[in-house]
Amino acid sequence: NEDLPRNPASTIKLLTTFLALEDLGPAYTWSTETYVAGDLDGGRLQGDLYLKGYGDPYLVTERLWLLLRRLRQRGLEQVDGDLVIDNFYFDLPAQDPGAFDGQAYRIYNVQPDALLVNFNAIGFTFRPEPEKQRVQIVADPLPMNLEIRNELTLTSGRCRGYQGGIAVAVAESEPEPAVSFSGRFGSDCPEYRLSRSVLSAPEYAYGVVRSLWSESGGELAGSWRNEPVPEELEVFEEFSSPPLSDVIRSVNKWSNNVMTRQIFLTMAAERYGAPATPERARAAANAALGERGLDFPELTLDNGAGLSRDTRISARNLGRLLMAARASDFGAEFQSSLALAGLDGTMRRRFRNDTLTGRMHLKTGRLNGVFAMAGYVRSESGGEYVVVAMQNHPDAHRGPGEEAHSELLRWVYRQ
């Protein structure tokens, strides 16, 4: 059935990242710019600070801190006005992040944004403190505009129930953003962690910037707005991302959905100009395939990341893509971005302490009813093979699907 269109789940990230390497180049970087509107005198800005994003997929907290540190080095200490967010490099339709599976606050459902900070994610850690009869909650990062309501009850005994008995609720209708945690958490529970996305991208960026700015001794007197940078302003400080060759390692090894979508939209902006749209991103990908002689008539691209019920590609053509990537000038960068069997990424627990450990660079994909894998296998005899398998069936994502793929990989290895 190698020519039947299948849902590839996250293995479609291979197409997005390969085409990005080809179109943008491995040294491509994203910029984040700051602008000052007003007079800067003695460390005090009598006006607004603008933050403009160009789709950086890896503006994590540590790198945002470096950007803010540069502002301090330029002499900026106090902002009397607002933080103004310019995320108009992408033009995206309003979407319900829970439309895919009803889990609006799960990290894998985070929507792209031209100014995406730390994947829009907050890590919450829960620690039982029996001596104080409470459960401590630590958020990292903690946006200054988010209220955390701890309604957890510490009970004696072991952990019980889903997520250790922790229920999460987001107060969307209230004036100020808030997240509540309730339920019964056992005193014998080990430290528990979960990550959620509970703010819009601009709200989150403002809250994290304000927190980091305050921690470093700075002051931000105003609130935030969402509007474009005025044309007459000049860049105050520019900050660059890591190169694309580094970024795709996080994408493919750990199957990061929103990073892939940022890359997908960037291809559109670079090929057709800003603002990038999902329609232009799909057109850019199809154009890039055609320029490389890769005609995939059955291909249906949705968001480029695989978190979709509509994406389709055949196993044969996904294999052709992997062959083209192997022959590319950037083939080494592409292959090294895939998870190594038994060693890292999504493959770190599979084939561990096995003869196949380190012999396969693979990308896996799993949705309800979908199990897929694609990549490169170095056989026992030293031969190299491209292997693609995609199962679409109500139970494909359960144990038997993974077992079947593991046996296929072992068979190829023994050849």
C-alpha cells in the first residue's frame, strides 16, 4: 500500500524541516527587534517600548533574558509607558486551540505567533509539604499578569487518580488571567510536574517580559498593547535566534509542533513577503517541492506539523523525500536532526541497550488511530536504508502498532 495516501502524523515534520533547510539555508536566523518611542534620558524612557517578532521558534526564557540584558546594557532601566507587542509578521485566522482534541491548554496545541515566547508554556511543579499541611506550587516562568489559585488539599497517603488528583481550570471570563488548581494531593506523592498554556501569546509575552525585567531591577510602569511599530521608529536593539540547523534538532528530535509551524510560516514570509498566512505556507512548500522535482499529487498539507486529521502523504513519496534529503548538500544537518535510537529525543527509550542503539535516525508520529515512523537505518552489514511505515487504523496508536514497526526495523537491520 505504499502509494495510498495516509495520515503521517508528526512524520510530516520531515517534509517541513527539509524544505526549510533547502529554501532558507542551515545558517538562517530569525530576528526579534526592540524600538523606543520617546526620550531616553538617564536610563528612563519617557514613552513606550516596542517588541517586534519575526517568528523566532526558539525565543525561550533564557534567550529573552539575554535580549532584556542587552537593553539594560544600552542604558534602559525604566519604562514610563507600555510594552507594545508587534506580532503582525504572521496573519493568522482566529483559532480555538482546543479544536483538534478539546485540550485547549495542552502544550502540543499551542498556536503559532510571530512573537512566540518560550512556546507560550508554563511549567507547574507541585510539592507536598506535610509539615505545613499544604501543596506548594511553583511556576516557571511566572508571568507577572497571571494569578495562580492554589485550592489543592493535602491528604495523607499515596497518590490517587489522574495527574495525582490535580484538576486545572483557567478563568477566561474574568478581568485578570488566572489559573486554578484543585483536588486532593497525597502527602506521599513525589514531586509532580505539568506544563500548560493558559494565556494568549501577547499576554504571555508581556507577563514574562515584565517579570524578567523586574527581577533584573528594571521598572515598567504601564501595561501592554498590541499594535504595529510606527514606520518612523528605528531599531533600538536586534536579537538573533540560533541558526535553523540547530532549531530543527529540537523540532525533529522532540517533535515540537509549534516550532514546526513557526518554520512553516517563515517559509511563506520569505518566499511571498509578509504577512505569512497558512495558505501561503502551503503554497511555499508545494513550490519548493516542485523546484526539486518532487511531485507528490496526493499530498495534503495542513499546518506542516502533523497535528491534523487532514494531512496526507504516501509512504513512497515520504521515502522519496528522505532520499532527496540524503543527497542534499545539507543532508548531514538534516539526518542529525532526527532522534537516535536508544539515545535521545522521542527514540531515547526504544532500542536502548540493544544492537540497534545508535544505528537509526528516526522520526516518529502518533495520533489517535495513527502510528508512523520514517528515517534512516544502518544495517548490520553496513548498508543504509530509508524506511517508512504508516498505519491508519482505530487501534494503530496502541501497542501493536509500535511492536509491528519495531519488528520491521529489526528485519531491515538484519539485511
